[in-house]
Amino acid sequence: MPTHKVAVFRQYPFEPGQKIHIADGPRKGDWQVVDATPRSLKLRCPISGREFDWKPFCYLAEEIEGEWPSED
């Protein structure tokens, strides 16, 4: 049987209070996790304080030490 290059994604287990940075896409930027369940993810913008509820959509690419929120 031939082998193939396969991309594998796992949903990330977010925790309330966690600080995250989404690198690209329509939700890119810095966020704080307000609440997280298997069906819902509530994020807060650290600049405006606005909160958004979304279906889980993020997958972990890497974890780094860095400034948050970033200035870019």
C-alpha cells in the first residue's frame, strides 16, 4: 500500500485565562480565553475588551515565550 503525506490536526484544549496569538485568518491577533468548552470558545480582545463567542476553530502550531499583546 503506498504512503502519502498527511496533515493531522487536533483541536487545542483551551483553558480560561490563557493568552493566545492567532497568526493569520480573519481572527488574527492577540486574544485572552474567557471560556472554553468542546462546542464553544469565548475570546476577549485585550485592547478593546470586546468578547466574541465562536465554535472552536484553532489548532496548535507552536508554543513560544514572548510579549503579549504584541505591538504589530
